[in-house]
Amino acid sequence: MSSLVRHVTIDCSDAYALASFWAQVLDSQVSDDDKPGDPEALVDSPGAGLLFIQVPEGKSVKNRVHLDLSPQDRTRDEEVARVLALGATLVDDRRRPDGTGWAVLADPEGNEFCVERSQAERDAAR
């Protein structure tokens, strides 16, 4: 068998705070082993977990890797609104009038991620 991705690791300045944001986004939780001030924090989610590691340097360039979210029980636009309310910011709105496209957002530390249409929205467009 080949390898599986165990964690996607994200450098950050406050591991617990950023993990807490992503736990809300993913309707998950920060590991019980992790506490505020810890240099790393894990969010387990189906597929691969997100591991946040505190580093001394700040983010200085565009992400080379980013997450694409696909809402499971709501529309893309409802998910964008929900995640913005959690503290994300809209970086680039690539949603089109015909319902296609996606939104590029940034988490509280500036890491970009995209929110795509749900599977139900993609199926309805066929």
C-alpha cells in the first residue's frame, strides 16, 4: 500500500488560536492534548488532520499549498458567509453569476484557502 497523508502542517505564530479557528471551520475540535500557548496544536478531521506549528517568522508570500473546502450541508455562499463570521477575510471573489466559481479567503493569520461549490450544487448544474 502507498502512503497516506496523516497531517497537513501549517506554520503559524499562534498554534492553538489558529487551530481553534480551523476546528470551528471544520466542525471539529482541537486535540485534548493541546492547550493555549503550546507550540503545536492538532485538529483531527476526516481525511487528514491539520497540524499547526508555531514558528518565529511571519507569513511573507502567497501560499504554495492551500486547502479547498467543499461544504457538506450548505451551499458555497452559505459556507463563505459562515467562515467570514468566524474571522476569515475575503481575498478574491471568483464566484460567477451562473453559480460556478469559488471564493478565496484567508484565515486569521493570512493563509489562503478556497471555498468551492458543494457536491449538491455541482450535481444540480449538470
